[in-house]
Amino acid sequence: MEELNFEQAMEELEKIATELENGKLTLDESVEKFEKGMKLSKKCSEYLDNAEKKITVLIKTDENMEEDDFTI
């Protein structure tokens, strides 16, 4: 899977959800789309977790709001 940014991953996830909801896919296609959707969901969750950690680091720094690296 190509590296997508958060917005691209969410857009792709929404497309997959729509395709699954319309019920026009075969069982194999549905399973394939569901699997891709789960991977995209995990990627979006990772993006959000990293953003939350970055915000936390920024908030905890002194008044200069210096950004520190963090590890996952």
C-alpha cells in the first residue's frame, strides 16, 4: 500500500465504507475491501496517536513552546 497522508487515508476509507454499504460487491470483493479498510483504519489511528503525542510534548514544554522528539 502506498504511503498516504491522513486525509488521503480517510478519503479512501470513506470510499470503501460506501462500497461495502451499497451491497453490490461479491463476497470476495467485500472481504478484500474490508481488509484494506482495516489497514487504513489502523494507519489513521497511528496518525492520530502521533499527533496527540506531539501536542502533549508541545504542551508540556516551557513557555518557548519548543518541540521535542518523542518515540513510539
